[in-house]
Amino acid sequence: MSRTLYQFHGGVHPEEHKQISTQLPIAVAPVPAQLIVPTRQHIGHPSKPCVSVGEYVRKGQIIAHADSYISVATHAPSSGTVTQIGTHAMPHPSGLVDTVIVIQTDGKDEWCERQPIDYRNLNASALRNRLRDMGIAGLGGAVFPSFIKLNPGVPQKVQTLLLNGGECEPWISCDDMTMRERANGIMAGAEVMRFMLRAENVIIGIEDNKPEAIAAMQQAAAQCTFPVEIAVIPTLYPSGGAKQMIKVITGKEVPSGGRSTDVGVATFNVGTAYAIHRAIHHGEPLISRVVTLTGNIQQPRNFDVLIGTPMNELVQLGQGHPEKVTGHIMGGPMMGIELARIDVPVVKATNCVLVKSDSLFPPAPAAIPCIRCTRCADACPADLQPQELYWFARAKNFDKAQKYNLFDCIECGCCSYVCPSHIPLVQYYRYAKSEIAANLAEHKAADHARDRHETRLARIEREKRERAEKLAQKAAAKPATETAADDPAAAAKKAAIQAAIERAKANQAATQPPNEPT
């Protein structure tokens, strides 16, 4: 019996360009001479380095511990010597720097001790902590620490575990190839996740443009000891978005500002499920991932790449460029980010490195004024009013933008894709979001400073009051008249003073002339 499918609002059909990188199996990228491992590869606080320069580390060894609740550990992707703990440019349009641990590899690729995790005999909290220490974060784009999402909540909030194999973004094929070649591992990870969430249903959503992946996952599902449904959905960008896939498969709408668990669904990328399988059944932390290398290169392909591998070395595996390189994108053309430089490291969020040329990615035409055609509103999968958000962001009317649900925007780029005026709409939304976040942080800092100042004044006033009370209590404890027996020192001092007074009177009387007779 086939599942009833639903439709989300909007969506577009950009040219896919996926088949060019799926002609060859996944290859293992060589270990680079130097690994640049960032401590911030996930949403939340960066991990805290626990190694020192000059220290020898083995593959899989923890080199930075989780430093808060929303954080995961970082591991050495290969064996070698730590040569630097400092800063390096990150894969970001601005080229911003962040803390990294640099490892000079020794070519041995020597593992630390690995032990599978007996997950069925660990309590829920201990099991989640093990996944945190294994560095498991979502590989679908958000890179949220997985151990937090694997908490079913009290009372039970999750009925359905949904593995996302949609991969709707053009050019990217890493999830497609992972499902083709590692389907059994994905199912093994799904079994662990189902156990942790106490989920009743397991569904894997795949777009219908991936027939080989669908067949591999169906074959693996038939061998599972628990029921798994493979839901084949129509190809429509961005059906791989979590909210959109939930809508298509279940018909449920995630509320504005809410999470998928609000409708009883926990969503994870298929690559995350495979990483959990390796962590649980093989004791391997998340130190590599499948990355699509495609675009303006001679041999597009998917590679299993160590985290921290410089992207310029990864690009060299493409065996040259047919045309002049005009830039690089981490991710796809719709939601990816333009890289300011290419010597940045591969991170857990790196699903694709897309090499640009003018023929593949012609320069965008100059933007012209908005004509109010509302094509952006028709295409928006979040059912927003992109043209209104554009005007509010441009006018810096951020309060109004928030009232129009700016933060429900998933930055999919559908609005920019269909805009006849070629306005970079998503850039305006990102700008508005960043300004709002900066204002909130500034207000939070000001509130914190005010609270500290008021707390200090209250402490000073309290200390004054306490001192006054102590003095009053001490004074009340003394008798009204102190006797020599009570205080001999005070009595002696009083007698000395009185004697001095008497001597002064006697001296004065002796110096006065005698009274003459009248």
C-alpha cells in the first residue's frame, strides 16, 4: 500500500547537474600532510582544546572536549604531531578566522583504541553523552549536536523517526552515493536512533530522481528486524528541507518558530545515521565525511574526506579544470556559501565543493527595482511574503520583518531564483537576521552589565547595613555604667584624667594673687 503524499507551498525545478558526479564510486581521499581541524564545527559552543603543541596524537583521539551542553568533542582525523593551536580562516564568505588545531600527519594513520558501545545496556543519558564525546553532529547542513536531538523528551514527544535522503540541492550527490553504497550502515544507525527515541515509526524519504539509492535502501530495509518505510517523493526543490519533507510525507505542518518534534517527528540526515552506526558499532568518532567534488573539474566524484583536509588539496583530486576557475562554493548554488579563499579546511558541514566557471555560473545581471510581480511569494516554500521582507530589510525595519516571520525563512533561494529583477533577496534576509541577532546580543550584554551594577550596589548597601547592625548589637551588649571591676583599664584611665584635672586646679589656685582687704 503506497503512502499518501502531500504538497508544500511553492518550490522550483532548477537544473540538477547530479549525474556527472555519480558515475564513479566513492573514493577515499588521501591523508594530507597537514590537517587543520577547527574546534567550532557545529551549532553551539566550540570544543575546548585538551592537547598541547608538540604532543603526538592518534587517529580518533579526542583533541578538544565539549565545552558546554550544546557542544560536541573534536577528534584527530589521523595520527601525527600537534604543531599549532591558533587561528585560521574558516569556510565563510568573509574569510573569518577561528580556533584550529593543526596536526602534522605522520603517514601511519594509526588509530587510538576503539571499542564498540553496548548501547542497549547504557542508560539514556550516558548513551547520549557517548555520542557527544564521539563528535556526532548533523551532516545535513545545520550541524546541530545529534545527542540533543536524540532525547525523546518527557513526556514522549517523538512518534516518527524520519531520515532525510532528499538531497534536493543541485550538483550535490554525497547522500545519493552514501545510500547506494552504505545502505546497511544507514539502517544500522537508524536502529540505534529508533531505540534512543523510542520511536514507533521509521521512514526514509528519498526524491524519485535517485532510483539506484531507492533500490539499495529498499533492499537494506527488507533485511531489517524492525519495520522501515521507504517513502519516494516527487523531485521538487527544496523538498529536502526538514519542514517540507515532513509536510510531503506526513501532511503535518511544523508551526512557525517551532521544531519538528512539536508534531512528533525527529528528522536526521542519512549521513548522520551512518556516522552514528560507525560510532556505536565500531567505536569510530566523526572524523570524515563524504564530499561531492564537482563543477569545473575534469573528473567530478564523491570522496570520503578527513575533516581538516585543506579544500585546495581536495580540489586537486579533480584532475584539473576545463575552464578558467572563477570561484568556489561550499555546498550547492542555491544555499551554498561563496568561499573567500580555498585553503580553508573541510568541516562537518562540507557536503560539496563546487568549482565555478563563467560558462557554468555566468555573472549575475545587475539588479533592477522590484516590480511587485509576486513570483517570489508563489515560489516560497515557507509561504512567506519575500517582497515585503525585502523592503523591510532594505529599510532596516527589523521589527516589521520579524512580524512577517523573517526567521521562518530557510534561505533556500527560491525567491532569488525566480526574481525577474535579479534582486539577491536571500542576502537581504541574511543581513536582517544578522542585524537582529547582533542587536539582541547587544541588549543582552547591556542587561547583563546593568544586572551586575545593580547587584554590586545591592551588595554594598547590604554590607553597610550588616556593619551598622553589628555595631548596634555590640553597643547594646555593653552595660550603661562600667565599673572598675567590669573594666579596670577604663577605670584607671578615668582616675588618671581626674587626677590631672585636680592638679590643674591646684596650680591655678597657687598662681592667683591674694585678695586685698576692702
